[in-house]
Amino acid sequence: MRHSWLTTLMIAAVLFDSCTKHEDNSQGQAIGFSASTVAQAESVKATSIGTPTTDATLKSQSFGIYGLYSTADGGTGANVFDYSAPVEVKYTTDKITNNTCWTYTFDGALYTEKKYWKRNMYYRFRAYHPYSANVLQAASTADGLDIEYRVMTDQYDLLVASAKSYPANEGYERVTMTFNHALCALKFKIAFKETVTPPTYTDNIVHFYITGLDAYGHLDYEGFGDDEVLTWEGKFNSRDRVYEWTGSKQFGVKTGNYEPIYLMDEQECFFAIPQKCSDPSKGPTSIHLFTQKSGGTDGIDHTVNLEPLEWKAGMIYTYTLLVNKSDIEVSVSIEPWLTKQVPIDIYL
């Protein structure tokens, strides 16, 4: 199925430096890398809160890229970087220029020479971030990625991108690669329902988790441009607690002056595999919310099943939970995961 993706999070482009030719059919311009960021909200892991990604923290995480070139568009290709495995791109000191920059490596060793564009060749690239993502290398190339994702252990924002270029016609300029969210984001807001009295009544959230999700997924990412296809196959888990949070956070009655509070900070989220929650063919997706009176010792268990809903990649789903003594009223708002929320630019 085709997906209309949102431009989000990271933008990459192939950057050309003026250099001396090193290969007989090379154009004479090398492929280099640079990157920058302002801020990016990470997810929440287990019981801890994620922190924003900055220029400094971005540079501590590398990303991977595949590249192929061929004599015809889409034809059988040769590897741009000599290897069939993904090349790692990380912020380090380049051995040739001695400058600190984004440099590609293989098996932890820096290339001794830059790779150069070849004349009259068609190029295609496919990348993913972070480099630590579980890529199934035997089935992945510049034409398609196979990636495994486990919610219980892989709580990072998975990003993917692809691009095609024919420099002989388009010029030896940057080939823009737009990274997109391969996951969706979940947020939760909590308050007592307006009918709860007195309006000054408060409790504390002390425990939260979800059951009944695709906690493992396999991503198949193929195609270029308008023909890009993002396909997830998930494995349903009805037993384990996912996105578990513990702490003590006070909430009150929803009134004209008091809005529901976020379980986490507003800019933070849980990363989820795109899927249909509460899929009738699999089972319910359940929210487990435990509240406790200030100074009390016994927590009250509020459990509610979500209504079936298709969670799509590149979207944020904000659930509002209104507690009414023994039950919960649930509503959801849906919005695109916009670039302005997590603007990061990476240039290859």
C-alpha cells in the first residue's frame, strides 16, 4: 500500500567538494557529509523521561546509507561505497582533511579516499537513522530496506529516506534526501471529568502502562519518490506491559481554568509501530492508569480499552483520559508530525 509521507525530522543531501580526480571515469567531485540540528524530542523509555536532541547529541549518533549506480535508471547497480553492507556516517575527524565533519566509515575504519561521482551514471540512495537500527543486511540495498523494531528495547525514532539522481543531466549539485518518520507517536493527557466534585479535587498519577500492541514489527521500505512504499508487519503482544511509567504527578478536575496534564512533558512521546490498535482480529489495546490520593497508600486501577484506530507512520496521536471515579472517558486528537516540531538537517 502506498503511503503519503510527511516531510519530517531530517533532511539530507549529497554534498560535492572540488577535488582532484582519482578514477578514470570519475567526474572529479567527491561525496562529503555535514549535519546540524536545533532540537528533537526523544521518546520515553520504560520509567525514564527522554531528553531533547541537540547539535551535540546528534553528533554522537551516526546513520547508515546504501548507494548504487548503474548505466540505466533502475538497472542492475554497483555499490557506490564498494560494499554491500550499509556505510556508517558519523561525526569525526577526517583523515584526509583533518577537519571534524560527517565522514563515512566501514567496519569502524575511515575510508582512506573519498568516493567520487562517475560520469554518465544513474545513482540511487537509501538511508536510515540511527545507524544502530536492526537492519537485515542480507535483504537490504539502496533499492529497499528491511528493518526489525522491538518496542520493548528499541525506543528510538526510526527514520528512513531515499533519493535518485542522474548528475549528467541534473548537474553535480546536492541530491536532497528527505528523512521521514517510520513510526508514529503517542501522547497521553489526564484529568478528572468536569462532573467530578468538588472542582478543586486532585489525585496523583502513580503508574501507567499499555497492553495489547504490536510490540515487534518488521519494516519493508521500497520505492522512490511518489512510488515509495512503507509496509509494517507486526506481532501482537497481549501479555507484556509496554510504555510503563511510574512516579507521582498531580492532576485535577477539567474546568474552564484547568486543562488535562500530560503524562510526560508536552514535547515528549512514546514511539509506536504503525498498526491498528484494538484490532478485532487480534485483541484489545488497553490503557492501565493507576491513581492515588495525596498521602494515600492504595492505588486505584483505572483500565480502559481503546477504540479500534489505524495508527499511521508520521502522525501524532494524543489521547485524553478523563477519569470519572471508576471509569475513564477517552478521546483522541490526530496531527501530522511536522518538521517544525523536530527540525534536523543532515547533509550527505
